[in-house]
Amino acid sequence: MAEIKTLDCGCEIIVATNGSVMLTYCPLHKSAPDLYEACKAQHEAIDILFAMLIIKDKTFFPSKSGIPWEATVKGYQVISKVAKEL
């Protein structure tokens, strides 16, 4: 048995009894799965770049980098939120 849920944004998802989820309709987010995967990949790339900077410059602290750090934090929050909805 499966249950159809409508999210606040209008997305319709099917939740199976085993917990798997499938996005079936999304008027606002037609490319939502692709965007989600792209955001995860970009977040991982930023983490790697921060690590590379730390190796090159021991005085570099990502959390003190300003806009790059703020963007990373916001991206992580969105990725986490979407992951909970999926």
C-alpha cells in the first residue's frame, strides 16, 4: 500500500509502506531531483576546495571566509531540508 502526500510547495509524492518515496508531480519544481543532486555535488566540491585551501594556508578558516562560508551553510540547510522531505 502506498500513500500520496502533497507537500506545502504543491509537490505530490508517493510514500510506499517500505518508506521509499517517489516524486510524481511538481508544478513548481519540475527539475527538483536534478537540482537536489546538483546542490549536493556542489556542496561536496566546496568542501573539497575549502580543504585544499586549508592545506595550502594553515591560517585559513572556512568559517571566517565570509560570503563563501555563508553560502555553504545555506546550501547545507537546503540540502538537509529537502532530504527530510524526500
